[in-house]
Amino acid sequence: MVAKSDCIFCKIVAGAIPSRKVYEDDDMLAFHDINPLAPVHFMMILKDHVDSLATVTDAHAAVLGRMMAKAGRLAREQGATDGFRTIVNTGRIGRQDVYHLHIHIIGGPDPLPRMIAKD
């Protein structure tokens, strides 16, 4: 996929590229998307480089669980008080643009459009 040295999210973790942080601890970082799709749109990433959800192992279970457990509180703090969407795009078919595992948290005051058209 992408070398850690060329990964934009690894550069954000290292502080080489600035970000508007939402949350940070030893294992994860949450920051605002630079092209938000809704009033609330931030991403949560592992600080360690993992290409995608398809490449996680059991060793990642604890940090991924903590990320999901924090998502609700962070979303509410950012203004998504009536719900939000979590999206993990995985691989080419899943339309993953940055090959560093990340969770989009998207919400706002209005209902979001359906992700896939309902027949």
C-alpha cells in the first residue's frame, strides 16, 4: 500500500502536518476532516500505521474497541447530539482514499442522506 514515511496520516500523527485535533491519547488521534461533508466531520485514527480494516489483527482489538467507545462522546462534544454515522472505507472497492485505517464520524443537525439507495 503506502509506506509509513509517505502516509499523510502518519505525518499528522508526527506533527509534520497540522490538524485541528478533537482528541488525542497514546494510541489514537481524532481530528477534523479538511473537506467536511457535514457540520460534524472528523476522523479517528490509530497512531500506529495500519493500512486498512482488512489488515488488522487481534492485536488491534483493544485500541479499536476504545476508539468505538469514544466515538459517541466525541461526536456529541462536536455537536452531533442527535446521532451520527461511522464509516470505515476499506480497500479500492470500499473507496478508501488514504491507506491508513481511519473512522469517519459524520453528523449534524439534519438527517444524513442514505448511504446506499433503497429500492
